[in-house]
Amino acid sequence: MKTITIREACIEDAPSILQFIIDLAIYEKAQNEVKTSLVELEESLFSKHSTAHAIICLVDEKPIGFAVYFYNFSTWLGKNGLYLEDLYVSPDHRNLGVGKVILKHLANLALEKKCERFEWSVLDWNQSAIEFYHSVGAVAQDEWIKYRLSGERLTQFALS
């Protein structure tokens, strides 16, 4: 049996994380949308001003996946939540329970930090991920529609 280890990522993991981000974008058919660089990733995840966090999943000391998360806040509950931005497991390690180990690690972290919610988004076409999330008891929030301002639209609105 292979040993699965999860630990907080460190700046030395940034090249692996960037490659996992690119691999995830390829899987999600959005490779051209990856704009970050190694330097930007190091600043965003590992500087003293960082609000995002990352974990690395290793099998026999080899990085095979990652997750990036941050804390949000629910005004209705008056408590923090943990938001999973990305979770990726390399294709040759899927269907071995690795994703579930990563989710459990984050769920325990959410409880440790007294978070009331653990949330994430999934692409509507990613049926295998949807089935996986249902299998761990997650419930889709279909009544909410996600909105986004980014890039030029964000700039135009902010400066209007």
C-alpha cells in the first residue's frame, strides 16, 4: 500500500503547484485561461500578505495533487467558512481515494478553524466530480447563481 501524505505547501512546492494548475486547466478545457506565473504564484500563496493557502498531496514522497483554499465569511451564520478554490489529483492516482483524503483533510481543517461551511464549485459537465462530491455527502447549491467581474470588465466598472 502506498503512503498518502498531505501537508501545507511551501514556496519550494510552487513549481509543482503551477504544473498542477496547468494540468487542471487542460482537463477543464481552459488551458489558455491560466495567466499566472511562478513569481505571481509564490507571492499569492506564500507571502506574508497571502490570504490563500495550499496543501500538497504526496504518495511515497512524490507530489501527486494539490488543493488551494481560503476562508470566507457568512453574515447569516456569523462564522467563517472554508472555500476550496482548486483540487487536482494527477490522472494516474485517481480512483484510489486520494481526492477523498484531500477533502477530509480540508474538512478537518475547517472544523479546527471553527468554520461553519466547506464549499466549492464544480463545472456542470464534470459528471465524475459531481458524482464524487455527492458520494461524500455534499449538496449542490442550485438556487445560487455565481457572478464574476474580471479583467477589463472589472477595471471598467471600478473606474466608472
